[in-house]
Amino acid sequence: MIENRHHVPGRVRLRIRAIGREPALAARLVTALQAEQWVREVRANPACASIVIGYEPARLDAAELNTRLRRLLERTARRCINRTGQGARRCP
């Protein structure tokens, strides 16, 4: 589940409960986001289950941002589960 905690064009803070439970997933999500061309900066705080993303607002609006984030989170979580067969907690 992704909750929008704060948003201004170019910067969004999200609460993603899964990264609070599974810090390895947070690290993989940060790495995946850093590879995206529309992302300027990203940092995660697993202790608060939050992630802050600086992005280029001219390239996408809030709805497109949420769609891309959901897809990226699903792919990242699926990779962790597929790699271990047990879930993201054990994802390297």
C-alpha cells in the first residue's frame, strides 16, 4: 500500500508499509528508482516506512507518478520474492 503523505510538484513523500517491514526491499526500491530518468533524488527511511522522491514535474504528473511507483514497487517486490522463494525479508 502506498500512501501519499506530502506532495508538491517535483517532490513527494510516500508511506510504504512494506519497506518498514522489509528494509531490504527499501534498498532495492531506492536502487530501482535511481535508475529512472525522471527521478532526480530518492531517499528511504525504513524506520518510518517512508520514501522521498525528487522528480521532474514537467515529465509526469501526480497520477502518472503514482502509476509508475506502483509498477516499480510491484516489480521490485516480485524480484525479491522470486530470488529467495520466501519473500522480501531475505532478499539480498
